[in-house]
Amino acid sequence: MAEEVGGVSTKSNAENRPNVVPMIDVMLVLLIIFMIVTPIISSGMQATIPYAKEIENRAEEDGDIVLGIDTQGRYFLDPGSGETGIVCSSRDATCNQEARLQELLTSIYTARTKDKILYMRAHNELPYGTIQDAVEICRVAGVRVLANIAEELAEGSSLGGRRGGE
């Protein structure tokens, strides 16, 4: 390929092809990064319900709706009457507790006019996904504010500086 520029003949060896070697190097580095990061991301976040110091004791008022979740993932609901009951009885094998909880909360919050607050108490050793499912059910049912009931840190006990998520 000979060109004449200003009366001088030049010969160019430049080819019109991409240089593949650097691109392969970049792709290899990205592949290694994703191979290392993906298992860390998919392992999930370890979250614990926080403990509180110097809790201001507040008595439950009439109309406070409290949702409890025990170690087996069963839902207990106090619809504001002061009496807590299980959402699905263990004797009723056909009961879908998630659907039943959503149905109960929807009926409570559609009729509610003053506030749409739900207080939640969950066992500390529950998988985070169970709590996340309950939060989603509450959101769909019309809950606007979800408050966690924290347990008080026992006098003299220490969690070793652990915080939720560490």
C-alpha cells in the first residue's frame, strides 16, 4: 500500500484489524474477578436483629398491631385487641399461612384510618429470607410503617462488638 504525501512516497504496514491480544487479557481478568466475587455475593448477608441498650419501655396501646414469628417460622398476630393468636393452626394442614396472613392484614389495614403501623417481633435465629417474606406480605397488605421490637441487651453480656450484617 503505497501513498504519496507531498511528493514523498510512503509505505504503510498498518492493518485494519483489531488487536485481539489485549482484549483477551482484559476478558480473562474480568472472568477471574467474577469467579471470585460471585460466590461471595450469592452466599447472602448474615443479618441479626439488633439488641438495644437502655430501652424506653412503652406499654402496648389499644389498637397496636403486633406480628410475631417464632423459630419454626409460624406467624402470630395481635390484631389490636390485646390477644395474640396463631395465623394458621397446626391441625389445619390445608392452611397457607402466608396467604392467610396477607388476608388478615389486608382486612385490618383497609378498614384502618388513623395509622398503618405494624410492630414486628421475630426470633433472632430465623433465616433472613423468612423475615424478608413477612415484610413483603405486610407491604402488599397495606402496612406503611414497620417497626421492629428490639430485645434488651442483658446486663453484663456482650456481643463482642458484633453488629447486624457483620
